Amino acid sequence: MPKTKRSKHKRATPGAGAVAPAGTDFGALGLNGRAAKGDLVELEETMQAGQRRLRVRTQTMMDRYLQRGQITRRQFDAGERLHTLWRAAGAAQSVVATYGIRIKGPGEMSEHQAVRRAQVTKTLAAVGTRLASALVHVCLCDEAAGDWGERHRGRAGDGIAVLRLALDSLADHCGLPGD
């Protein structure tokens, strides 16, 4: 992969010159769809003279909430710690196939994964069942806080407020310094 030189962040907005360089693929949404969703798209130069590309910098709901200022850096870091534990526990779906020799059978986990899974369980228990539900929904399943609010509280607007409380509680449990 060629090294890149980053330029200033640019929010792609429909109709405001949001034209992707040739060969750029933004999937089914396209550049305008990503902009309408609130994604941060960054224009960067490649090592090849005269060639530039766009890169989406907001890949998860937590990225989007941080970029929009809906959560603080401390809250984001707490959510990322939980997600990292979750992945280390082997609980997140793998998006990359492995062709190596399989040592364990299906449903078996390594000792390392078992320890991490116990840490995830302990961490979620520390924040409480109601707040843990919001953390799982947003940080681990990458779903919108508004969807959680609609499903569990009857109002989409409650989702982000509950998520903030849950992330603050999680940050306190992790011992992250205050804002």
C-alpha cells in the first residue's frame, strides 16, 4: 500500500463538488450517500504525482458520534477499550478468512479468549444491566444509539443520552482520567 500524505479533513457534501477521484469506490452508498449519513471523508494525496484519493474516516457509530461532538474523547476511548476486549475474546465476527491449520474445533476457545470473555462480562456487570445494553448495542454491534432508544425506551432521542451515561460509567470503571 503506498504511503500517503494527509490533507485537511473535508466533509463531502452533495452538490458541493463532492466528486470522487477516478477509481474510488464508496460501496453501495456512494460518496453523496456517505455525506448525507454524516461521514467524514478526507482527501489525501498518494505517493504517485498528481493522484489523490478520498478515504472515509468515520467507519463506526462511535467514530461518527465523536466526530459530531456527541461524545467526548474519554467516552470514545472507553467504548474502544470495551470493543478491543470483545475482539480479543473472539466474540466479534471475523471479516477475514484464515487459511492456516485449525487447532481448535468449533465452539472451543483458547485460554486467552476465555480470560478476555470473563473481563467483558465483568466490565458489563460493573456498569449495570440497563447501561450495558446500550454499550453492547452501540460499541459491540455498531448500531445507532437512536435505534436502541426507540427499542428500549420508546424514544430515539433517549439513546444518545443513555449511551453517554453508559460510556461515563465505563470510563470510570476503566480508570480513565476525567475530561
